[in-house]
Amino acid sequence: MSQAQGVVLLVEDNALNRDMLVRRLTRAGVAVICAGDGEAALTQMRAHLPALVLMDMNLPIKDGWTAVREARADETICHIPIIALTAHAMDTDRNSALEAGCDEYATKPIDFPELLNKIQRLVN
Amino acid sequence: MTQSRNENTRWAKRILQAVAPLRAVAARTSIAIDPPSDQDVAALIEAADRVELLQASTDRDDQHDLMNIFGAIRGYAEILYEDRALLHPAIVDTLPAILRALSAPEMPQDAGEITAKQQPAVVPRSVEPGVILAVDDMPENRDLVSRLLSKYKHTVITAESGEEALELLDTLGVDVVLLDLMMPGIGGAEVLRRMKANEQLRATPVVMISGRQDMDQIIACIQAGADDYLLKPFNPVLLQARIAAGIERKRWHDREAQYRRQLERSEKFIRATFGRYLSDDIVDEILASPEGLELGGDLREVTIMMSDIRGFTTLSEHLPPQQVVRLLNRYLGRMTDIILEHQGTIDEFLGDAVLAVFGAPRKADDDADRAVRCAIAMQAAMAEINAANEADGLPRLDMALALNTGSVVAGNIGSERRAKYGFVGHAMNVTSRIEDVSGPGEILISDSTLQKLPQRYSVGERRSLSVKGIAELVVVYPILGVNQ
């Protein structure tokens, strides 16, 4: 994915994990902006209209589930694909993420090549 | 959170244990870590410090953080592993354990992990030693490969870059190339591509070396013509086995190429020897049959044709040399075409005279028939030749033709330096004698040729002539034409 196709918004409250993902995405040629909570995520989405959102679901202030639901209800940003990042590979989590309006789902720890594939698929 | 505290603690212990060697190596001032990897190492160690801090905590949020920190450690370890070509091998060596502790599925759990004790009790089958080019940008890897392969008496040449490898390949005869995929500059995939694009190097077996996470690229390399691959860190027995297989492939190829060269040489010889005298399809046929290469002498029945221009010697004395050559070339060129069209074998040109044979080296049922048809076509072509001569102000030519059927010895005659497929025998002399009495524009055939002909030719009155060396008279007939 080239930068011309837009930036990816990474929503992650854990600084270590966020820095690592920014580093990996940048290395892969993906431009990244960040948000540390659900509220900031919505603000960033409205301000920058990113090509895609990587959303940790367990967030302070406003959790990922709520942020995704609100994004889907907002006409200006409801089209932006969202990949949920959660800690557990359980079907219930997967289903609730998809039900909340996420387009894809990735379990932590992240399988990075797989994540890149998902980003690629959703953006193109 | 379904992750229990105990489980996290267990993970934390494993991870801290796995990170310890990297911490130790990174703390050594003797080991330089260049940017940007230094940042990645620092971030990984910082994350490990956080694990140390949080591992005993019972706080729910801390437990959640731990999972994220594991993810960060794994991420940085993967980044470092991707960049291992730029890293000191002592650092690279610490990474697989970290990645395994985080049970990253793509990490090397490969043959390289087999310890010395577990190594399969395979005695490598004896193999011819070969010349191996080991291409790796890391000196430790080059040394390791050299050591392992030298044990089996292989000659190991090393190159530290794709550029150097390509240079060496240009000048050295290499049996197998061990090619690291990830190198700065010209990488393994590009070296492979250039080798496959080069006629001289195309057949040299290539074994790719890479990490497990580069599987996609390895598959691409196999599709691009790599023969095999090895995952790092590789097992010495596997390495030896792949090299042995590569050498064997190369030897087969070399033998095949040598055989092909031999064939080409004999084909060139045959074409050079016969190309001027035989029609192309006969040359092809000789080349197609293995026994065709041995054109030793053999006695065979052929129909011999001799022709000459009546009075040419006198004629040539009154013409400037350039005109003689022009006359001869026009005449002989046309006659050669007609003879080859009728699958005759031209034995030689003697000035204006042509000696051709039908029935050697390839025998056919209609040798005599073709010879007569050829003679008729040759006489018919004279009208055309004379029209061209007249237009150029050159004199008219009249050709006499003689045909005789008899046994001759056919084969390669001459010395090693100068040999040609030729004919010897009394029948040749008889033909020459018939040719002597053949008139301008005439085709005179011996009775032995007439016996071989189908009924469709009309012949003129029989004549008898005496030939030196035989008691009986030779009976000849002029060909008058073909009955439709």
C-alpha cells in the first residue's frame, strides 16, 4: 500500500505496542497516524478521513466497541474500514467485533504479515 | 480478561529468560548495533523491563498491558530478524529463542534446531567433491559453510555480495551455488535471475538460503529456477545432502553438454564434407542415422552421370578469363541445382565436366530413373542458359551427357586432412568412355542403365563401343524422350 492511498489510523493505548506497530507499518510503506483512546480515534477519523483504522478494542475513556458503533453511525466516516485488534482469538470476541461494525479482526500478538494482507484487502 | 494471572506470569518468565541473552549481547560494547536496529533493540529491552515490572502485578489493567508488551517484544524481535543481514551475528543468534518463547508460528523450528544428538544417523553417501560458491554477506555464515563443506572435500569459494558472486561466476567453473536470499545490494533473487538469463550459468544448480519468514520469496525463487532451498540455521547433514544432489545434477548436465558438443562437431564435419556434394535432405538423413557417421567404403550399384561441354577447352582459349568463369558459373550453378533436385550426389567438377552419382550414399529403387530424368532436365535447361549467354554476348554451349549403371566402391576417400565422399570402380571408366562418344545435346545411356528403367522412355538406335580393359563391347542407346 502506497502513501498515496492514504494513511492508516492506529488506535492503541499501550505505548510500547503502539510504537512497535508504527515502526512495522512504516517499514512496510504504510503511513500511520495514532490515537490513544476511543474518543481521540473518532476525532482523528473525522479530521483526517484515514483509509483504514486499526482499533484496539480495550481502550480507556471510550472503548473500541463504542467508538466503532459511533463511527458506523456517523455518515461522514461510516465508510472507513476498521480492523479490530483484540487479545483473544475467541469466536465470541470475533463475532462481537464484527457485530459492532468492524470489517476485520486480528488477534494479539499480531501476526504482522497477515495484518498487512488484511489491510491491503480492505484498502484496495 | 480470560488470561489468568498465573498464565501471564509463566509467559513472562519464559520471555524474560529468552530475552536475557540479547540483553547480555547488547550490553557488550564490542558489539556495534547500527541505526535503526539500535532503536529496535532498545525498544525490545525496554519492553522486557516492563515485563519484569508487571509480572507479579495482580492488577487487571497491568495484566492487559502484559499481553500488549508481549506483542511489542515479538514485533521488535521480528523486525530485528528481518534486518538480520545488517546485524552482528551474535545479536541474530539470540532472536530465534525470543521468537520461540512468544511462539511465533513462522519462527524456525526447522532442521536447524536438531541438536547434534538428535541428528539423523544418515551417513552422507559418498559424492564426488565439487566446487561450491557460497554467497552470504555475513562472514560467520561463509565460514560455517566453508567448514562444513570442506569436511567433505568440496572446494568452497565464498562471495560476500551478489556483485562479487556474479563476477566469480563469470570466470570460475562452479558446480553448485549456495545463495543467501537477503543481502544488501544485489540480493539472492536478483543473482538467481541473472544466472538464469545467462546461457553459460543457466544450468548451474542454485540452493537458496533464507529464514523461514521469507518463504514467499523462496517459492518465487524456486519458480524462477532455483533447484532447492535451506532454511537458516541449517542442519549440516541437510546442507551436505543438498550440495551432493546439486553436484550430481551438474555432473549429469556436463556429461549431456559434452555429448551434445561431440554430436555438433561430427555434424559440422559431415556438413562440411558433404554439404557441397549432397542435397540437404541426404545430409540430414546421414546425420539422423547413427550408422550414417561411419561412411566406410562399400560396394554398391549406382547410376553414374558424366557431362561436359563439347569443345569447351578450345572455346575457353579464345575468351577472356572473366568470361570463361562467368560461362562456367552460370552453367555449373544451374546443373548443380538440377542434380541436387533429383537427389544426385555430385562427385566432382572437372573444368566444364560434371561427375554425379545416383544411389549413394542413399540407395533408392528409382536411382536410374531419376538419373535419366535429371539428364533430360539438364539438357532442357541448356536452352535457357544459352539464351542468357546470347543476351550477354557469350558463345552458345552444347552439353554431352552419359549415364551408366554399375558397381562402384563408395566411401570417404582421401587423407585425414582432405577427405571426400567419392567413388572408384571400373564402371566409372566405362561412363567416361560413353561420355567421349556422346554428341552435343545428346544423352547416351548404357544397356545396364536401360535395364533399370521403367518402360516409359523411348531410346534411339543401339550402338556398341569398345572400352579399354574389357573384352566385351559396351552397348549404349541415346535417350530420345519420355512417353507420356
